[in-house]
Amino acid sequence: MLKLKEYRQLNNYSQRDMAKLLKITQASYWRWENGETIPNASQILTLCKIFEITPNDLFGIKGVHRVAFEKTR
């Protein structure tokens, strides 16, 4: 789940402030924060810029996850 509320509050933004920064309605932002809908990829990157965090931070992913791929011939 996205950690929108946590980062919004850490940065002293209201839901209205966030909606204005993202050029969406406050209701849309509320739905993101409450898990009813999720932002698209572009909006996720904008959120990360606003909060100065990585997408992993926003999604609460800890550590680095690497996937090894085998070469196919």
C-alpha cells in the first residue's frame, strides 16, 4: 500500500495542497490515500519529486531486490 498519508503529513501538506500540486481533485487524492484507487506511473513519479523520495519509499519497499536472469540462446 502507498504511504501517501505518512509522507504528506511529514511534509506538512493537506490533501487539498496535494491535489493542487498534482492538478487533480481533492476527492481523487483522498481515494489514493484511502486505497480506493492508485495513481498512474507519471503521478507516482510526481509524488516522489514532491516528497523527495524514491518509488520504493512511497510503496514501503525496504532493501534492494535483484532478479537474476539467465541468458537464453
